[in-house]
Amino acid sequence: RKNDQAHVEQKNGAVVRRIVGYRRLEGLEAAAALAELYRSVRLFVNFFQPSFKLAEKSRDGAVVRKRYHAPATPYQRLLEDARVPEEVKARLRAMASGLDPVRLLRDIRAAQQRLVEMADRTGVGEHAAPTQPTLEEFLKGLRTAWREGEVRPTAQPKP
């Protein structure tokens, strides 16, 4: 149909564009950086980002009522599913025990910064590498972090 592509573009906006941004990326170096970014994003989303899933939807005339399951990560949903074999669950538990969400976020931000630098490489000078805050500084800053605005390097600055 004429509007079939709209649903694909909706996912691009919600997932891909939010993580990668709108800059143009070309070449094998950019493809390798994207693969590194997606490796970290996949782990972070599947193990640490809960989402709502629709449990039931009922219609009463023009009113549509939706009921959702409690928020859970895809990892939690797999562990609760009886159809998943126990050896797969054990492998997932082992993988989850070795993951650190703060380190994954740091890796995601670093990969995003590399992508931005690759896309903006046209004659711009080198940027100084950002320093990593200590755990205490990070935790102190959480209370007021929302005031600083968007922290993704791929986000466009607001005019």
C-alpha cells in the first residue's frame, strides 16, 4: 500500500534516529562504529530498559480500554516464559551478571561521539577527550542532571 513505509519510518524515529542521529555516515569505519554502538545498545535495551506490553484491549462503543502488563525488560520476560529451555535461561543469567549499565551507557556515549566526529570531520579541529567522572560525582549529579538537557552526542542542540 501507499503508506506502508510510514510504520517503518516510525520505528526509525523511535529507535535508530534517537540513538544514531541524523548525520550522514559513510564508509567502512562508520559501519564498524555503528556495529560497536549497536552491540552496546542491544545489551542495554534488552537487559536494563523496561517497557510496557499490551495485555488486552477492549472496545465499548467509541471507547477503547487498554490494559498493560507491568513494565519488564525483554530479559525478564524471557526468564518468566515457560517455553524457554533452562539452559538458555542459565546462559542469559550468566550474561546479565557480567553487565554493568553505567559502563554500557558510557560505551554508548563514546560510540555516539565517534560517529559525530566521523560525520563532522570536514576540516574541523580535534576535540579534547572528555574526562570520565568518578562514581561519587556521577551519583551527586543525578539529582540535577535533567537541567543540563540532552546528553546524547547525536542530539541536535536546541536553537
